[in-house]
Amino acid sequence: MEMPTPNQNVLSRKSQIVERLQSVLPIGAVIHTESEVRAYECDALTAYKCPPLCAVLPASTEEVAAVLKLCHEMGVPVVPRGSGTSLAGGALPTADCVILGVARLNGVLETNYEDRYIRVQSGRTNLSVTGAVEEMDFFYAPDPSSQLACAIAGNVAMNSGGAHCLKYGVTTNNLMGVKMVLMDGTITEIGGENLDAAGLDLLGLICGSEGQLGVVTEATLRILRKPEGARPVLMAFNDNEVAGACVADIIKAGVLPVAIEFMDRLCIETTENYAKAGYPDCNALLIVEVEGAPEEIDEQLALIKDIARKHDPVELREAQDEEEAARIWLGRKSAFGAIGQISDYMCLDGTIPVSSLPMVLRRIGELSDEFGLKVGNVFHAGDGNMHPLICYDANKPGDLELCEAMGAEILKLCVDAGGCLTGEHGVGIEKRDLMTHQYAQQDLDIQMAVKDVFDPEWLLNPAKVFPLDSSASRRMAAE
């Protein structure tokens, strides 16, 4: 993956830059030795690594503003970082950049149950937001698989989703406002305590902007009452395409489960060996969960099971109690870790229309044979957000490049099927050079013109999202 040549002028001033950062931050908040900065040399896309110039860990919005103002004055690129769980390389450093981590911004600032919102600092983890309100029977809906570790800052940057986004939407549907610092140090607030703020929808612009427009330090999030109950049903099939067709039929029937998750044989067998969830012997598995009052759950599941029976399932297993429900979910939630136990892998994130699932799954199988690389499919089938896991050997010369080439073909397939390059992981560096498959140059120019407004010098995360050729003149003008 190509990255810009580091700015030698910035590299030559490292001591001066570190000294000035130390002057605006508390002791210990600037990390700059060669051994220490290696902790920040990559995010969860571990195939690419580059130690940054230094890393800073501010603990307040004002400290973030001081860092950005200083870096703006000195012409130093800044790469914002939440918890470093990005699978698209969104927080990958360059050698001449300052990593700005928000891990110390992790407080709860306000909870308002009457108006159903919580205001938190952006370094707080996703799961701990629900943890802060669950005693009052509330929860925060977006639930990425990495929710134990991933930060709200990254969720906002990538517009993250999760298993339950089919019913509750993704981050942008649950984000009410942000406090954000622009590259020149200006502190601004967008949105607020209501879902519909006055004026232009700048909040919709910020959510999913991948750290290109500013650094979010606080977020006001919608919280919801916990449902009266929830119950999953496990559906096993002998064919991926048949399972995909079943998903399409459930959605077409108008019933709205809270989640529909898909796993193929490689993922089923691997997670069964790893987590012992008791999954059946089959080629494809769906987990469909509905929620509500007991009678409402019974009615929805009856309809869903009727639809599934028309596709000749190997097994239908409805959870009879909370323990069985937890076991049905255990394998799905262990899938990524389980695959990691047997192989290096690259996790893709393409989105397609649900009706295209059978065709896309069939074509992914064909590509797996053509490239000679195994693929495990585990994803949010209800909203068509696919996560093919391409297995490769990081120690085998050429295997990473082969994996990347196959991944590119799968992502192009998603676009050609009427979907897009990313559902919740972002573009980062992983899909940056594929943007031209989805967008014409004029489309990219319009998107880059938005960044020009917020960050005219292109100092915030400058080598991400846009193909390097497309952004070259803007980035060079800033040097």
C-alpha cells in the first residue's frame, strides 16, 4: 500500500515539535522515544506499520485544541486515533505525523433519561456507554463486534454499525451532537440534545468523515429503553445461496428483526472448535433475533420460521431460555477471534442490496477458488453489510498482495451489485485506491472540496480516504 513520502522538513524538526507539545500538555502526555511510539505504529489493519513522529494523549477538549493549534502553526500532520481498532487503516500513522489519541477522554458528562440522551467524552468505549445507563433499563444501540474496546470517537469517524443496526440504525441514526476541534484549534459544537437540530445537517457530514474534518472530543448519544424481551432463532442450511435467499425473503415479508447474522461453514466449524457453542453441522447458518413483549416475539418468530421452512433448513432452533440464547450468540461473537486462531486474515466491509446476497455469495466462492485463498463469511445479513474474512499467510512472500487483489475484486463486486465499498469500517487506506471504482473524479473533487473548508492545509489524516493521485495537489500545496 503506497503512502506519501514523509516531509523531511517536519522530520528534521522533531525535537522542536516534541518540546513545544510538552509545553502545552501535562507531563507524560507526549510519547516520543523510538521504543514507545511503536505502540502506535498500526491499528487493527496490522499488515501495514509505520511508527509516528510522536503521539500525544490529551485529557480535555482544551488540550486537544492546544495540540491542534500548535501542529497547525508548525505545519505538522495529525492522525486522530480512538482505540486503534480500525480495520481499514484509518488510524495508520505516517512517519511525519503526530498521533492524537483520545483514550484519556473517557468520562460521562451528563445523562438525561427524560429526554433520552447521554453526553460522553469521545474516548469512552462503546460498550461502557450502555454500562453507564443499564441500571436505569436503558441502552445505546450501535454495537460493533469490537464494542468492548472500540471508542465512540472511532464509531463517529467511521459511522459504525453492528448486529442490531437492522432495527436501530448505525451511529449516525443515534448521534445527536458533537463537540469538535478543527485543525486550527477552533472548538465548535454541532447538533445538540435533539435529533433534529436547526440549520444545515453538518452532523451528518461529520459522522463518517474518518477524521478528515476535525477531532471529536464529546458526543451526545441517543439512549433507548431496553425492550421487554428478546429471543433468537438459529437456522441451519446446506447452501450459502439458500441462506441468502431466506434473508431476502424475511426482509421482503415486511417483518423487522432486530438482527439477522450470517456465518458460512469455515466460520461455523472454526468457531465451534473455539467457542463450543453447539452449532449444527451445516454449510450456512443464520441467527435471527426479534424483541418485544412475549406475544409479539411469538408472532414474529412464527412468521420467520414459516419463511425459513420454505427453504428446507437442516435445523431450526429457537432459544428456550436466556442460557440457550447466549449460546446461540456465543459462536457469532467469537467468530473473528476464532478465525484469527487459525490464520492471518483480512476483514472486508462491503455493502450490497439484500436481494443480491445469493449472487454475491456465489461469486465470492468462485473468487476463493480462482485465487486459491480460503474465505470465511460472517456478517450482518439483514442490512447487507458483508464481512468476508480472506485467510492468508503473512509469512509467505506474495500472499498479502494476493489477498489484497482478491479483496479488491470482492469490493468491486459489491459496488457492481448496487452496493458500496464500506458499511461501517470506513475507507481508510484499505479501500482508498478503489474509490475511483465507485466515484468519478468530479465526485471526488466535490468531496475533497468539503475537506478544503474544514482543513484547508490538509493536515488532518491527509493520506486516507481519497486516492493519492486525486489529493496530491492539495497535499503538496500544504507542504
